[in-house]
Amino acid sequence: MKTKLLVVVLLFSSLSISFAQQYGYKWRIIPCGTSSDLNYAYFTNTTPTTYGLICGSNGTILYSGDGLNTWTQKNTGTTANLNSIIKVFNGYNNYLCCGDNGTLLFSTNLGSNWTQLTTGTTANLNSLASYPYSTTYRLFVVGDGGLILYSTWSGTVWNAFSQLPSGTTQNLNSITVNGNLDATICGNSGTVLKSTNGGLNWFQTNSPTTQNLNHINGYGSNFTVFGNNGIISYTTNTGQNWTQYPTGVTNNLFHNYSDYVSGSQGTVLLYGEWTRIPTPVAVNLKYILYPYFFGGNGTILKYEIDTIKWQMKINGNNLSTYQSFRGIFDQNKLSSNAPGFEWPIGSNKFVIFTTGLTASCMINGQLAQTSCSYLGEYLPGAIQNGQYYYDSTKFRIYKIEKSLGASQYDWQNWGYMVPYGAPYVDVNHNGNYEPMIDTPGVKNASQTIFACLTDINPVSHTSGEGFGGGITNPLMGIELHLTKWVYSYPSYNDVIFTKFEILNKGNQPWNRTQFAIYSDPDIGAAEDDWSGCDTVRNMGYGYNADNDDAVYGSNPPAVGYKILKGPVNKSVSPNVTYYMTSFNRTNNAGAPPPNESDPNGEPLGAYYFMQGFKKDSAAWLDRTQPTPWGSYKKTKKIFYGDPETNEGWTAEKGYIVNYGKDSVGMLYPEVQKDVRFTLGMGAENYTVMNGDTAVIWMAQFAARGTSNLNSVTKLKQLADLVQMYYESNFTIGVKQISSEVPAKFSLGQNYPNPFNPSTKIKFAIPLCHSCGKNNQNVTIKIFDILGKEVSTLVNENLQPGTYETTFDASKLTTGIYFYKLTAEGFSQTKKMLFLK
């Protein structure tokens, strides 16, 4: 479906291993039926299954023919310790295995039977290598006492072995060769040997250390050695000079594969980062064939994705989608290149491939950006004193299912996230989360997901993110408190809500701040979609360009993204709330025109899109509003018309292709495509001070009408219903308008007064010196003239600050009402007049 994204998926896989302690992974112990030490392994991916062979102590050879899930022991006819195993020749049947006391075994039937070859030595043989040369194969075996054995394949048998002079008596532990007549050996006491004629002659290079060296990796003039006492050294000039890596460990290191190094006492290091990954064992881990690690006492460890930590599914109504630990959502990261927003649930039909919230700003004149589209640049954790803080026992994605009750693990541990903004119903109003009393999650939601994420760890930033990305200096310093929830009410059965709390925990203000929802809506089939926006409803949407979709069939649905409330610019007076300040679309990377294609690895281009421009800063031109001088009106919101009536500017009417400052351009049709869009919120004068918070409320929903265009109309009707629900259940709740600590309690006069049908009430909460808490329970209740309580506006724990709440009296009769503020040791009542 998305060829470009295959690259992104691979980048995701490679970057994920950079995260300290490998968030989202876990160890699984694979039983193999032996307690012998396992020293070396070989496996190959073949159709229809994966074959594997392991060699170890006491003559052990294990075989797996079912994808390395189960292992059976083969008869080798020896009890010698076996140290290395390789495949030889073409195909998958021929193997050689060497071991102690001059043992060398040969199999021609995938390890089922083994023949012992005559080596002419009783020395321990530690490593072997073979490569094709001319019409034969060359074989080298290295061992104790500086031993190098050499043989060639006659076509039916291995020729008699000869010993090659090595110039050393040190034990030789590892050999690597390639077809370019290049070979390298390492051994005890820092021994490194090199051959440039295919292993027939050897010379000793400078030694990087006096420690024993156990493994060598690399070819030509560039190679790396791994040894005892935490030694890893590399050379770029055939051993003339060496550089030692600061591994930070003193364990013996035995092997390296890809980004991992294994060693004694269960040691596993991330190569290059030198972070030690905890393992559940304390044995020597002698060999790696990722994701498998082999070692003492029959140990086979598999390092695999922990699906619970990697992403979380929310599926509490008629839709199902995912939240990833990297901040993106609506994408199934556990299935390569797969969409994640399923609608309706259980149909295996999807309307969104991926979504995320990207943030950009200027810090001291430099562009800072945290991208979130296909990969995401967040990690679980928080920011403490400007530094990345991660506790594996706390930071992950939490999920609450209301119907499962207090027995849920996340219900019991929700309190870890309460200080970071995880919502809960404080049943006894004591300001403390108590899992056996309080209810975690959003009130009345069937399911709630919460995660605390941050961008402060630079390893999470990559230029292959998909929408900009890759900026590591400066870092914005975002601590993101993300809440997603759904209701099972029939009216909101096709809706999911998201709240982003974006804290600036960096050291600098964010200037010229822009936030943007980037999404790749795929309504069934990906290549036949259009996009549009509704400027009144602050909504972007995707819909099928024709009335027949390869997945959904006729009358396909539409999917919408509505900003219920955008971030507030507190740096200007009066404060300004940004809803949808821009809406535009991008094309698949590389698709024409070039200034409208995805800005993958182009942070400045992404920033321009977020502001409402094209990638090269060209303005979008409204093709329905020509100017008297032969141009078109500039706009930051494209395709704002009504698709069903075709009034206003719709995708059906095409668009203007232009570049740079060109305000003329040429009219082109908007072709059916794999469309993506950005829904921006921000301004040139939007500053978020360090220590301040930006909050965005968003809803996503799907609707299906009598045609592809009528589906958009149904979507707008649902959007209105969702906005009303939000206004009734969240904005009527309390919202903080200042974090400055007031000197005393105050309850302001409602405004307007008289009012019809709603009015605002402002109040201030000081520090609670008597109760010794940072927050205190606050209630605001409404009473009629007879003293009967008619509504509770606020009933929650609030930190010191100034707040505002809204009272909607549309269901009440005209008259005088009273509102009463109650807090720790304080109570005040005021009067207001409702006139219909």
C-alpha cells in the first residue's frame, strides 16, 4: 500500500534499538533440553521454515527445523567441547564444526550425521572459516598454541590438513575471511594477525591490548576486536593504530552481532551507545544471532517485542485504533506497513494509516521540532531538571477498561501517572489516588489510555521520521501528557477523543510556535482519496474521491479530525486560542509538484506546511477567488468548500500549482491520490514560555452516508454533536487560566450578568497552608432561589491558580440563581440572573 513507508518501517526498527534499556522489548527464555554450554550457532531463513544448528560443550549439537522454536539433540560421536560451526558450499546441507582436542566434524545432511575429520592435532580448535576460491573451497581452522590449519575441498572430500606458520604461540580464538583474499585472526594477549593473500601467509599487527581477544569483526583495513575486561578496540589502518571504545564494563566480551555485544555474567551491550541491557541470566553469553543469544547452561534467550509496551489498542466502541510509545497513533506498528484505525470494529477495514501531533518553534533563532507522523520522536518518560527521566516500572502506555474493574494491573498502578496528569474520578475527594476507592480514567469512558512521553532524548529524533524530523539541537524539551478515551454511548460510538497536554520543560521559550495534526487517511484503498476542511467547524477530513472503493465498496465512509479546543497563546493580551489556523495537504514523497510532497527529513519544509504554506514557503492560492490583477487570493486553508453541494473551493475544482513567491501559477486537477494533510494551530507571535503548558483537545470520527460525498455531510453532523458533548462535559468543567499563585481565595462575579443561556465564573485558589497539600478539593455548586441544588460545575482537586468555568442554564427557567465556591476552610456565595 505504501512503498515509501517500507523505508520508514526499517528506520523505525533500526532506531528503536538505540533507546536505553530497549523500551518495548523483553527477554524470553527458549527451552532447548540441555544444560551444556552453547558456544556457537548458525541458522538460515529458508522457505518454508528456518533451520538452525547450535554447538556446545560435551559434544552437543542441537537442531531446529521449525523456526527455532524447538530443538532436538544430534549424535556427534564425541564428548569434546564444540566451539564453532559454519555452513559450507551452496545449499543448506553441509556443515563443519570444530572443538577441543583437535575435533573437526563434517555433516552433509543438515547435521543429522557427523563424520570426524583427521586434523593431525590434539590442540583445541576454536574457530573456523571457509570461502570459495577458483574451483575449490579453502578452509581455515584456528586454535590453541598459535595453530592455523589449512585445507581445500577436492570435490568429494577435504584434503589433508597442513599447518600454516602464524608467528605466535598464543591461543587463536576467532577468524574471519572473505572472497577478496582478506583474512584476520585475533587471540590471547592482544594478538591480531592479518593476511592479504587469502590466509596462506600471516603477519602480526600492533596489539590494541594485553587482554585476551575473543572475537574479530570486519574486513580490509577496518576491523574491530572484542576481548576480556570490557575491551572493544577498532582500527582503520590494518592495526597500525587502535582506538578503544569506552564500554563502561569489565566483563569479558565474546561476540558482536549488529547492534549488540554479548559477554560474561549475562552481559549484553548496545554497540556504540554502550548501554547495558539487563538480562534474566548470569551465565556467559557466547554467541548472538539476533534476536537469539546463546550461552552457558543451555541458555537461549530471545529478545522480542513486548507488544503491551510497544503499542496499546483502544477498542471500547465501534472503532479500534492504536497508540504507539513513540507518540504516533492510528498505525499498527507490529504489522509491517499496516494501517491501524479500523472502522467499523471487527470489519478489517481501515480509514486511517497513521496520525500524530508535530510541534515546531524557534529557539534563539534556530528551528526546533518534534515530529510525529510515521515514526514519532517521543519516548516514554519525563523531564527532570532538564534531563531525560525514565523508570521502567512506571513509564509505559496505560489502559483502563471500565468494565473490568479494579483487578486490572493498570488500575492498581494508575497512581504512578497521576502526578503527570492521568485523569481519575476522586470518589472520596481526598486528593489522593486510591485504586480500591477511586476510578481511573476519564469519567464515564468505556476505555481510557494514558501515556507520559518526552522528546528530550536525542536518540528518538531521526531524519527518516516522515514529516520533517531529525533535529537534535535545539531540543524543544516537551513533556507530553496524552490521554485518549472512548464512550460506548450510541451517539458517540464512532468517536475517539484525545487530549494533548504539551509542557515546555526546556530551558528556553518556544517562539513562533506551531502545532499540527499530521495524518495519512486511507479510506479503504489508499490511492483514491481527497481531503478537505471545514473552517467553521475547525475540522479536517478525508474522503473517497469517487463513490466506489476497492475495500468499502459503494458509498464509502469519510473520516474527520476536529479541534475541539486549541492551544492558548498566553503571551498576548487578551489571550488568543488557536483552533485550525491552517489546513493543507501533502503528496507522497517525490510526487509532483515537488513543493507539495512529503517533507521527509526536511524540517524547514514541514515547518512551512504547519504554518499553512507549501514546502518552499509558497502560498496556497484559492482557485475560486481570482484577483483583478490576474492572480488568486492567498489562503492557509485549502479545499474549504462543501463536497456534496460543490459550493466553495473543493478538491473537485482543482488547485493552483505555484512555486516560491509566485502568486499566479497554473490550474491543475486534484487527482485521486494517497493524500496526507496537516491541520495547523499556531501563529508568528505564539510564544510558550518555559514552564508553561499548551493544551489541545481533538476528536476523530467516521461516518458513512448515501454516497462518498454525503459521507462528508454526515461527518459534519457528527462533528456538531461531538462539539456539543465537549462543551457540555469538559469546558463546563474547570480550566486554569493562570498558574500564578493568588494571595487569597476569590470568587468573581459571573459575566455576562444577566445572561442567556451561559455565563462564565472566575475564581482563585491560593496555597493551602492548613492542609499541607499542593492541591485541595474545590466545589462550585448552583442553587435556585429556594436553595435547591441544580448543578455541580466543579468538584475536583485543584492546584493554586486562577480558574474559569462555564454555567449553561439552557435547561432551566428564568430566575435568580446562586453559585457557591467551597474549598479548604473557605466558602463564598454570589447571585446571578438568568433571563431567557
